Amino acid sequence: MPKIVRTRVEFEGEVRERMAVVVEDQVLPWSAREKLDIVGRPHPRVGGRQIVTGGATYTADVQIPGMLHCKIRRSPLPHAEVLSIDTAEAQTLFGVRGVLTHANAPRIRWFGNSFLFDRFVRFEGDEVAAVAADSEEIAEDALDLIHVRYRELPFVVDPEQAMKPDAPRVHKEGNVIGGPEGDVYERGNLEEGFARSNHVFSERYETQAAVHNCLEPHCCVAMWNGDELVLWTSTQHAYGVRDGVAAALGLPLHKVRVICEFMGAGFGSKQGAGKHEVIAALLAKMTERPVRLYPSRREENLAGGVRHPTIQYLRAGVRRDGKLMALHLRSIANVGAYGTDSSEVGGPVRELYDCANVRTEQFAVYTNAGPAAAFRAPGYVEGMFALESMMDQIAYSLSMDPLQLRLVNYARKDPVRGATYSSKPLDEAYRTGAKMAGWNLRAKAQQMGARRRGLGMASQIWGGGGGPPAYAIIRLNSDGTADLVTGTQDIGTGTKTVLVQIAAEELGLKAEDIRITVGDTLAGPYAPVSAGSMTVPSMGPAVRAAAKSAREELLSLASALMQVSAASLSIRNGIITSTTPSKTVAVSDVTRRIGDFMIVGKGARGPNPPNVKVRTFGAQFAEVEVDVETGDVTVTRVVAVHDFGRIINPLTSGSQIEGGIVQGIGFALMEERFVDPESGTSLNANLEAYKIPTILDIPIIEHALIDRPDESCNSIGSKGAGEPPIIPTAAAIANAVYDAAGVRVRSLPITREKILVEIGKLKLQPKPAGEAPGPAQKRRRPRRG
Amino acid sequence: MKDTVRSGVLAQRRRRGPGKLQLRLNVNGETYEVMVEPRRTLLDVLRDDLGLTGAKKVCDRGQCGACTVLLQGVPVYSCLKLAIECEGKPVETVEGLMSNGRLHPLQQAFIDHDAFQCGFCTPGILMSLKALFDRNDSPTEDEVRQAVEGNLCRCGAYSKVLQAALSVARANEQE
Amino acid sequence: MRAFDYVDATSVEDATTFLQDEADSALIAGGTELLVLMKNKVINPRLLINVKSIDGLHRIRADGEGSLTIGSVATIAELGSDEVVQRSFPILADAIRVAASPQLRNMATVGGNLCQKPRCWYYRGSFDCFLKGARGCHALNGQNRGSGIFGRSECYAVNPSDLAPPLVALGASVVIQSPQGRKQISLADFFTLPRGELLNQTILGRDEMVVEVRIPKQPHRSRGVFLKAMERKTWSFAQASVAMQLSRSDDRIEDVRIVLGAIAPIPWRATAAEDALRARALTRQLIEVASAAAVEGAHPSGDNRYKVTLVRELVKRGLSALLNT
């Protein structure tokens, strides 16, 4: 029976205690020794055939007869008051069916005290008006015929400027979210820690605004059936969109249906209802026609979200033996005009190492830049770059092996709460990775003319334990096949495949005999957002519980039909076997004989274990080649070892690792949104000047998985794999660049410009003693422990 | 002088547009007639007029490769081709890759090697590779990389794309 | 894109007559540049004149004497796979190999490549700038990592063509036609610094069209190198490039052309470096002198300082590669 419990739910680095209605998980975890047929083996993607034939229907591909096309007129200014909007000319253009502005749209509150169409625009790209027309071309022509008068307001795009008391205010409440103190965490006594340190290091790090650039934009199609809204949308959370859109439009939840069958990626930027969905719904209502809204790549880059750019001041105190005595981080995250403060930049400093005296001060600051949004391990990617660059610097200064320094400061327990970990094989990841990467052989300096080779490493910590609520239903059909139905969505990670494997394993059916339906709020029960690396650990146990319930019902009917006790029955490959007496019967025989009486299994995710910290861990080793004359950086090899508990599908988990590393390489070396300081507008809102990695930028990626079930975290023993792989990549590359070229670039991306400037500096003025050694000193490499 | 004027007038009559006009296109061996403006791209015609939504619209500026189709056998970005330029020229899209209900070996290899994640870039990558394999059925690793260097994959499935393509190349070599 | 008329040109005369008759018209060949500018509404022509339909204009002809004539609508891929190019003008083949992407090389034409507009994000974006008839240059004090270090005029945008530096280094010329007639000029003179009334990086007039590019026979024992630095490993415009072609007699350098790409509004002849090399034997010391001379007079404006180091190094590497050939 369901009951109300307090459970700790961790999401993207933030832990929240909350009340949850849960069904106590009746399913015992699969033990490490359990022999599983389908789980743990490579399984090709469910839906793969549709993808490779072009038959997969993404939101982008949804076409409804009579559908109109919507285009949005956006602010060209970073900050202004809209004085007037004249739409008369646009309305008369042939083929224009509806125009929406603040004058005729309902006053729907959006983001604090502003509105869907607000009198103030706060970044270049803010929505000002929308047009629905017979074709995209006409809609676009109409945009040019809308005349808007603005009163320009002073703007601020630099977060440190924005923190000053006299800075232009982006929102009335002030620019620093939560007030001028920021978000402070403290343990121990920081000053004492520094006092007891032999060395104190202090550095400034900077990370850039990286654009998600999901290939499928934030698109949607809205259609009304009477008073019911059907919304196809590219989202990471169908239920979240349902709730958000219903609230915005004042509709009861059962009048909104959200569908997302195939999804062209999110990376964190599509976590709930967006303005575009509400605008499409309003225009569909106004025109009584289905409306498609498909943003251009430029709009996507302006308004679709970016990783919070950060500035981080990190101070570390260490004893002579490398023991961390104090860590102090002051971080400033630029959330743009409408971002949130959800980026836990201080997470790695707080919880990666065993350090008694720690203080983190996180500031999240509004500016008139495009809004920030969660981007694959928000905060941790940025924070890990600073912390692990610092650790590398400390190691070199102390003539210690960087890996040894990490082991000296290894945290056996969660340093924040003192809780034990459900499992922590980070030391094993270090060892395995070091061996694979040839860490101990790296002392041999490798030089080929101007090309210098180097190896660097960095650690990973992240949540990924998932939690309730999450539900699934399994229905057995009369021919022995099954329908697995959940409200989750597959954002490209392989969710459908993994859930089918779990259901097939528990039910004893062949995977191909199970069809999964996801991404339809009408069909499946509630499922959480596909973010925070929590889909598999949240949904997996729910699916397994549903399958178990269906299996038990099936076996109890089979036992009656076979006249044996249910306890002696098991199912494999669609065959029910009784041990005593020895008998077999096909599942389809049982279901056929019960006819259209349907076995329906219901499953829910149980609560997380109390007093245990669930974390994923890993380590990456990057090998780079730096051309010290041209500043070219080539990543030649990345070794990754991660722990996600039990691996359900090595094929898809491997893809997650490779994908995270590829994005990490982009973040480390080339990706950056540029904003013109003079006008506050974006310069590279496209895929030509905003660079993402191509196939030629990708090195050999070798990965190993610590494939060991975490039996205490949930009934499938799995943790999430989506975000961990991107966390250490940039830091490992930055450290490898140092190892290769003797320059430490503390601002991402590590471009040719920065390398050449750093090398130029070294040539001009050798760094003072005690600082990082330059290339000339490089041959005197510290001995490795 | 007179001649020039006269030919100029005649020439002006050859102008087509800016309104809709009838075009005849050959896609995957089928002939289609559509009524579109000269400004409509091949990509938009494929997707919105013919319902062939395999080729994807991502950047719409020739900067991503998701709209790659073959025009007269060579890969092009269909977002930078006007439909009117493609009259009478054979177009191949991912929808035409299967033959007799069977997957193309590249398609099968993509499934077997998990050579995609969200799959939005996949039709474009498959068409770039199809063009490569049409002229060279057992390409080297470098040739495969060069063939898909004009296709961005944001999920980062590149190494598996490479493995998938090379598995087909090896199979072809052994034949 | 705004609506427009479309016409298939039947001949070069036909195309240029349309250009003359319709002030608001543009030629379309590969479309990879034009359609992007139109989609971004940087330009909004009312008539597109398709020149791919002109008979023979895509032809690449070798005359057997070592020179080559390239029709202006030959695609870059066609040029790159041309045997004569690969054999006799390898720096051009090398430049093509690292230009754009396979799809773009299949579409883009040689003429279009030489006529393309700068990639400066201020020009491409919604900024009023010199090239759009306004005063001043936003790049000068803005985000200018891509801006030029040579040839400063009212505009600081660099010429993005990957083909232009090797073609200039090979001494190529272009044939231009207008309703008034045909002329042939050296490719080096085709490019010009935008200034005054001239809001362009080429001298091409409104009703003129590039018809052919001609590459002359190279001297005996002529060798070349092309190098390009990018922001990622492929499919990027150059941050800097260098094309050099050098011929020797009795180990003395007879003729040398060093052309720098992506560092000035035009393909930039490193004349000081050429002067340093001419009539001397190529040695390591001379290479140092010449590569330093290549960046003499460079005036970076901020974020583009790295280009000075980069160009010097590319020139040095290029010459070093020629040392033992």
C-alpha cells in the first residue's frame, strides 16, 4: 500500500528532502551473482530502425492537416521598454491568420513578476510578438511588418558588473539571486585551516557560456480538440510541460495531453514548459487551427539556454604532505535574464575531497545576456575544472604525483554530512584508469619538434541515484506479448531500450515481445524529468516492480492451470517452467487461455535508503598534443573509468560516456558564446562561428565501467550515466595541456589565442619560483609516488 | 541596340516567381509535382510538401549537415539548394536507402553499433556515407572520417559512426 | 528569405544583361554563400540569376602547355579532383582538401568562392557597419579575434577565401565579363581594400561576372606549400593561412610568392618576406629572417594578436618544408 514518507531526493547536485507518496519496494535487489539473461548485455536500440530509415517521428516532423506555422518576433536589444507594437500591416498580409502581442495575449505570469509578453525585454531574443500563418515564409515576412518602438534601457552583460549596487537592474528584485550574501556553505574553521597550511594557492578561473545546441530545437505543435489541448513538444519532461502549460492557460490537468515520441536531445535545456508551448497553444486557440512553432538555429542559440558562465575564485591551503587543510570558493554564475540559481558550482569543492575546513559562496547573477539553463552536470563541470586544475597545480608545486595527491585527500565518507556512501569505487577508477592510460610511464617527456605530448587527469563525482515518484504499467496481451507504458521520455539516451530490457528480464519474456510506450501523458503514469542522471535509477525500479507484479499474477494463474504451486514456477524466454513436477508451458498459452482478461502490473519507485549517500564516481585521463609554436591543441586519447552501479546495457552506457567526452572536448577547446560588449547582443548565434566538435576533433576514447551493482541504492542496483562522463573532461584536458606545454590556462575554452599568450608570457618573463614550472624546467619531472 | 532591347524583353519573360510555380522533382526514383515559390528550399519541399521528414532542419544555413541528401549522386546540404534548382536532377534521401524492404548495410551497422543517440543527425550522416560507399565500398578510417566531417553530431556518436562504417567496409572487403 | 524571381541564364551575356537590367539582382551558382546572406537578410535581391545553367561554364580545361582555365561555376570539389590541379598546382589541391566540408565543396563554385563576403560577425549580424554603408567598424573595439592584422582600412574584416591565397601565389588571373565586354586582370588586382565608396573586397562591378580563372604554367622546379590554421580540425574558415610558391635556379630563389590568408581584407602578399628571399639560397637563417619579415608592419587590434605569432610560424614552417625539396 502506498504511504507517505520523507525521502531525500538529489537533483543535479542539490539535495532536497521532501514528502513523497511511495510504494515500499517489494522487489529485492538483483544480487551481484544473479545470472541475468537480458540485463547487462548489449541490446540494440528500441526504435533504431525508425531512426535509420528516417521514419522516426520527432516533434519536428509532426504535420497535421491545416497546420499553421508560427514565428516569433524577438527583441533586438538587450534591455528595453516596449512602447508600442503596430501589427496592422502584418495582419493584412495574405496568409497571416493570427498575431499575438502583449496587447491581445492573456496576462500570463512568467518567471517571477514578468509576463508571457512583457512590457520589458531583458535580453536580445526576448519574445515580443508571434505570428501564425499559412507557411513559414509568410510568417517570417509578417515579422518584418510588425513595427515595434522601444525605449532603450541601460544593460549589463558582465556578471561582476551586475553585482555592483549601481548596476542596471535586470529584474526589480536586484541582480543577485537570493540577496547579496549569496548561497553560503561552511564547515570547520576556514581561517584556522589556512593558518595550519604550509602552502596557500589562490587562483581565478573562468568558464564560458556554452550553448546546448540540441539538434532538434525547442519546437512544438499545438492542436485543440474542443477544449482539450494536444501538444507535441521536444521535451525532457512531458508531465512537467503538461503541468506548466495547464497552469499557464488555467486548464485542468486532464485537458492537456503532451506527446514526445522521438526527441532530438535536450542536455538539460528542455526541462519544463517554455513560452513557446504556451504561445503555440494560444495561437492555435485564436486561429482554430493546429500551429507549429519551429525556432531557427539563431533563436535557439539566443533563447534556448546556455551553460551558466562562471567566474571562480578558489583558494586552497595544503600541508607539506599534500593534505588539504582549507578550501575556499567564491563563485559567480551568470544566469542571464531568466536563468535559475540551480547551478551548484561549489559542489565539487564541498564533496570531492576530505577537507575539514571548507567554505563555498555561490552567487547567481542576473544579466541581460541570453538565459542560462541546466546543461549536462550543471555547476559540476565548471566547478570541477577549477578544483581539479588547482589540485594539479598543487601537485606540481609539491613535486607530488597528481594522482597521489588525490589519494591523500580521498574521502571515505561524504564530507558534507558524514554519511556513508552506498558505494564508492573511485579509488578503483583511479587505478584502472591510470593503468589503461599508462600514467606511470608518462614521465618520459615526449617532444616532436614543436609538438609536445602530455597526460592529465581529473576526477568525477555526481549524483545519479534517482528517486520517487516514478511509475510504470505493464499489460499482458492475450498472445503473450506485453505493453510497457510509462510517462517518461527517451531523450536520445536509450531509455526505451533499457526499460524494455529490465521488463523483459523480470517478466521472463523476450525483449522483442515487449513494446514500450513513452512520451505521452495520456498513456503512461507519472514519470520524472529526464535529467540529473536519474531516469534509469528512477524508472528502472518502477518498471521492474510493475513487471514483478505482472509476473506474480501470471504465475498464480499458471499455477492454477498447471496445477502446481506458484512457488515452483519460473519464466525464461517466454516459457514457464515448473521444477516439481517438471513441466513447461508457454506464457502465450496461459494468456490465451485466460482470453481477454488482462494481467496488469503496476509498479512504483520505492524510497531511497535512509542515511546513505548515493553518488556516481569516475576518473578520466586525457592525452593531448600541444604545438607550442602555433597553439594547436589536439586531444589524442581519452581514457574514462566510471561507476554507474549495474550496467543495464553496455552499448548505450558506452554511448553516454563517449558523448559526454565529446561534449567535454568541445567545452574544453572550442565552444563559446560571444556577446558584443558594446551592444549586449550575441555575435555567434549560429553553427558556423559557434564551434562544436566534428568527427575529426574526436580522439580514441577508451572506457571501462566498474560494472558492479550498487545493491543498497535501488532494486536494479543502477545509478545514472548521463551526466558523469562530461564532468572531468575539460579539467583533464587542461591538466594535460599543462603537462605538455607547461602553461596553465585557467579560462575555458583553451584556445590557440590563450595558449600563445601564455607561452608568450613564459618566454618573456620566466615565472617566479614556487609557481608553475615552465617548459624549460620540464625535464626535471617530479618523481611519481 | 534594338535587338538588345527586344531580347531583354523576351528575357524578362523567362523570369519565374515570386509567387508559386509548378516544379517537377525526382526523389528516390519517384516523380513529384509541387507548387512552391522560388524561395522554397529543397529541404522544405522534402519535409513540408512531400512529407519526407528524414532530412532534418537544424541550422538551415549549411553549417550542420542534418539536411544532407544526394543530388545527382553527391552529398549536398538541401537547406542551401532551392527546389527550383533541382528540377530534373535525381535526389536521394534516407527514405530511399532501403531496398526491397531490406535495410542498407550501413543502416544495419548503425543499429548494431549504436551509432546514434538522439538520431537527429543520423539521416544526414547516412547519406554522406552512402555517397562514399557508392564510389568506394571499402574505405579506410581516414576516408570515413573525411566523408562525415561535414555532419555535426551533438550527442557525440562519432566513434561509433566510425566503427559502424568500418564494419561495413570490412565486410565488403571480404566479399 | 524574402520572395524573389528566378531565371536560368542561357549565356554569360544573358546573365550580365539581367544584372544590368535589374538593379536588385544577384547571381546564384553554388548558393552556399548567397542563400545564407539572404536568409539572414543581409541582402534581399528581387531576382536570382542562375548561372549554373550556362553551357560550358563549369568546364576545367588544361591547354597542355601547363596552364589551366577554370570555368567560374566549376565546383570546388571538381577543381580539387582535377588531375592537372593535383599534379601541377598541388597547393591549390591542398587548400581545397581543408576547405569547408565535402557537401559545401560539392556545391560551392570557384567564382563564388572568390566573390564571397567576409565572415566578420559584425557584418553578418544585425550591426550597421562600413560594408553595409554605415560609418565605423564595430570589430575595432569589439570582439575581434577574427579581424585582420594587415591592410587596415575603414573595414577590418578579413577575406575568408581558402582558394584565393594559393591562386594568387600561382599568379592566377580572372576573366570578368559585363555587358560592356570582357577583360582579364590578375587575381591579385581583383581584390581590393574596401574604402571610400567601395564597400567590397573585390573590384567586381554591379553588372560584372567572373567567367574564368586562369592559372599560368609554373616555372620549372617550382614548389609550393599551403598551410591553414583553424579553430577546430576541419570545416572552419582560416584563422590564418599561407600559400607560397617558390622556384629556384642553382639553389638561388628566383621567383617567390608568399600570400597570407585570413589576416587582411585581401589575400596579402608578404612582400617584405619575398624580398628577403629573392636571389638568395634558402637556409635556416634566411627562413628566420623571412618569417620575421612576413609580419613586419602588422598591427593587431586586440584579441587578434595571436595572428602575428601564428603567421610568422606558418611562414616559417612553409619555408622549412621547402628547404629540402
